[in-house]
Amino acid sequence: MKKHAVSYAIIRFQPHVETEEFANIGIVLVAPRAGYLDFRLETRRHGRVTAFFDSLEPVAIRSVLKNYHSELKRIRDLAGHVGDGQTRFEFDLTDNAEHLFRALTKDREGIIRFSDIRFAMTDSPKAKLEELFDYYVRRNFSSSLYREGLLERHVRQVLKLREINRNFKRRTFNDGVYSATFPFVEIVDDKAVKILKPIYLGQEDPTRILDHGNKWLFTIKRLKPLLPRGVVFAVEGPTGKASQQRAFQETIDLFKASNIQVVDATNQRELIDAAEA
């Protein structure tokens, strides 16, 4: 199979130039000889970005990303990219795609910035784009434990924004044989009244989704006499194949059947409503 030389850059959201902090939000890639120019931009999972840049209104961040997605689509269309192929122009597509890529990634002031241009060889530019997006933006190299830690940090930031984080404490429940620690337990008059537990259920292997969900279901059932009546699972699910979605939905159904409230961990409004209820 023919190898393609590709150039790519990581798209970064950097609202505060002074601090040089940024979040990876996408990839733009060009295969010059194939006249291929395309991109992937994060359009669904905004929680990580809104939690990190908590001085900005989430609605403003979503608006910026939505508008930039439209701009990238316009630039891609100028290169003639449609799906896996290209439309036919009177001028050289190779020059067109590479010229647009260079102009797009040129260093300039603004909220959206780019990494240095990087290079790779691949059989399929489209597959390479997906691979790079999964690595640099979705961070598929990270373990589920790491992802759950990020989710916990996100929930903490949301609670802090509403100034209700002081009501939630980390607490361990132990029945003498089995114990579990929950990062967010609402304490009123020294009594636990609610548990808010972030759970990551976006594992690549559907079996791991079910296993992780069942682990926490067992924990709740085992320690039920010691736990408050209000138990909320703030979950982040998969965005991939149908088998992952099926395992995720089965797990959610099991939670609900056990009277566990389930909210979308990436939906700030749902999190706040569950925490303040």
C-alpha cells in the first residue's frame, strides 16, 4: 500500500496568553501529494476545557469552538476535500491543500493557536488523523484510573464554581470487612446525606465498561446500610462503536434499577442540579 507523507499540527485553546496555558482541542492534517486536508475538533466533551479555564463562561467557550469548527469546515472545503476524496478544480489540488494548511497554522495572536508542524508517514491520512486526535485530544493512552481522576477534578471545579464544594468531603465507609472511599460526600450536621461519585465508563473494551460499572454497583449494595439514601453517579460514557454504547447503556440501566441517580458528568447543569437537590 502506498505511503503518504503528512504534516499535522495540534489545535490548541489558549485564552490567556500571559500564562501560556492551553488545552489540546483538535488536529489539522494535510497530505500534500494527495491534495488531502482535513481536521478533527472536539465538539462534544467540553468539560475538561471549561473546568480548566474556570474564569471563562462555559457558554462562551462552546461558542468559540462552534464558530471555529465552522471556519475549519470552510477552509477544508476550499481545499476541495469531500470525505475520502477530493472534488476537481482547475488548479493544482496539491498546492491548494498545502497552501491552506500553511496559512491556517501560521503563528498569530488569538484564542486558537497551533503547535509546531509535525510530520509522519501513513497508509491512510484519514486513519492517521483519527489516531492523532484520539492520542492528543482524547488521550486514549491514559488509563481508566487516570481518566476518572480527571473527571473527579472536573466535578470539584463545578462544585467550586457554585461555592458548594465546602459541603462535600472525602469520606471512607467500612463495614469491618469491605471499605470504599468516595471523593464527594455531602455532610450536614456531621451526617452524610448524599454521595456524588464520578465514574468513567468510556473504556475501549465493552467488557471493561461492564466490569467497572459492576464494581461500583457491588460497592453500593455491600455498603448500603452505612451509606446515605442519596447516591448519585456522575458518569462519562463512550463515544465510539455500538458495542461500547450497548455496554454503557446496560450499566446505566443497572444503576437506575438499584435506585442510583445517574447524571452526565460532562453536563455542568446536570451536575449542579444533582449536587444542590
